[in-house]
Amino acid sequence: MPVNVLSVFSGGGGIDLGFRNAGYQICFSTDFWEVACETLKNNHLGLSVKCCDIRDVNYSVELSKILMTPQDIDVVVGGPPCPAYSKSRFYRTEKKRALEDENSFTLYEFFRAVKDVHPKLYFFENVFGFVYKPHQEAFDLLKFKSEELGYDISYRVINTANYGVPQIRERFICVGVRKDFGDKFIFPEETHIAPEKYEGNGKEKWVNCDKAIGHLDIDLPEDINMAAGSKHHDLLKLIPPGDNYLYFTAERGHPEPIFKWRSRYWSFLLKLSPEKPSWTIQASFSNNMGPFHWKNRFLRINEIKAIQTFRDDYEFSGDFRDQWRQIGNAVPPLLVEQLAKAIKKQYFINRGNA
């Protein structure tokens, strides 16, 4: 029997694809953004896609359209929109954070889905800032709702590079297991490690950018009609691979400092090193915020797809910026696949499920 998944806040399909690659059946997915829903449909990830405000979703009604009921769903997955818990809110003081943000309803809606469907497990993803002290109220809500609905939780902040993703990207992952179904989830062992910590201990070294996208570096016209780095494009050319604007500070010993120490976002004029994993691919494309290619150009869509571990034939709908946003917002499918396989091994394989 298939292990059935219901997906909320599905976006471009990173979580859905990871679970599908692990052998699960995606039964229902939903998102409010039409472009993302087109991506889900065009890649035939699951049985049904609903594009609307999640507050308008009736799960029983939607499942009935594919001849299913909430009792048929084994796992609810989703990553509620995360700007309110992101690091950027430490700088954008005009914006409210955590449960004071206007989109805080998304966290409540995730648990409405868990309540209405009552799955055996749930898989929750967000930015690592979710566990920061200023966001304690939201973290406490997650724990309270889980206990109220009868779920034991296991959670961890994961660096995706430690699971073979060619990207240093930290994400908060929480797996809730219904108390009448099984014990707490045990996260699988990490498979990769930073090169400087590598001692032949059975783990592989982090996957670097050269291995991930080096073969994609061919001469093509740029996707965007502007210079990488914008008005600072000449400075970008002088920054060594793997460095950023801090190269031009007095603290780094530059003879003619241009920028003050920590006066900009870390990603400002950030350039990839072919010998290291990428830094986090942001959801918003920018002409001066990296990471940029080590050849002083913007990354291309096929390159950020590879960095996020989407396969070549997975197509994103929309224009360049729409595609970038979907990819940058996604959870790397390779990470999700490994966690989903661990979930299946711990809870479903010995219970008659595929």
C-alpha cells in the first residue's frame, strides 16, 4: 500500500518532490500562488492541486474529489511562509516578527490541517531563525499545538550540506508522530562533513560548487540585462572566490577600504568558491546580493536548480524572477528525500506499507 501525503504551502514542490522520490504518494497539494501551482501541475507531482488561500481549503471536500478521505492520509507536510522568522527581520525593524506578523495565521493553518486530517505523522519545515529567542512565542505554539493534538515531536536545525546538498543552508525541521502510532522520530545520521573536519570517519566531504555546477558553466547570454553587482560590478571582479564585500574593509587589511565592517548583508557581493558548497540561495533575485558565480556573473536557473538538488527535467513555471523565487523558497528535495526515507523505515515498512 502507498504511504499517502497531503501537502500544504507546497510552493514549487521541494518537499513534495522529496517525499515522492522516497516512494510516497502525493495526494493533495495546495498553495495560494498560481505560478507555483502551475509548477506542481506541470510536473505531475501528485493527484490533485488546489490554488487558493489556505484558509479556504476544506480538506474533506478536496480529498473527496479524488475519492479519498482524511483517514486515508498518512503524513501532512508543509513549510509555512518564513519571512517573519528570518534573519532579515533583525535588520528590517519596521516589520513585525513571529506571531505579530500579519502572516502568522499560516502557522495556525498548518496545525488546522493536522487537526482536520489527523495524520499519523507530520513534517514541518522553516528557517533556522524559527528557534531564535525573539520567536519563542511561535516555537511555543508549535509545541503546544503538537501536544494538544496528540503528537510527540522531534526537531533539529539541519545544515543541508551535511546531507549531500551542495549548499550551506540551515533549516528547522520538526517531525511530529501521533502518540498512538509510534515513538518519537529519530533523525538519520549525517552523511557529509566539512572538509576540514574530514578524517576518514565514514562520511563524505561536502559537495562543492564545482562538482554541482561546474559542468554547467558554458558561454551563454545572461538571463538578466544588468551587470552582476550592479554599480559595484567592477568591485565584484576583484573579490576572490568565496569572499564578499568584507574583502574591501580595513579589518581585512585592505589598503583602501570602501565598506565598513558588517555594514551590509552577508550576501552583498558574495561570490561562490568552486571548492566549497554554495551559500543559501535566496528567494528574491538581486543584482548586488549573491551568491554570484566565481566568474563574476549571475547564477542561471539551471545552476540554482542544481544547487537546490532539483533534477534537470523539473521545470518551473513563470518568468525568470518567478522561477528564482520558487527555487529559492524550496527545501532541497535531496534533504527531504533522506528524511522521508528514514520516516518510512521507522514507521511504515514493517506495517505493510510500501
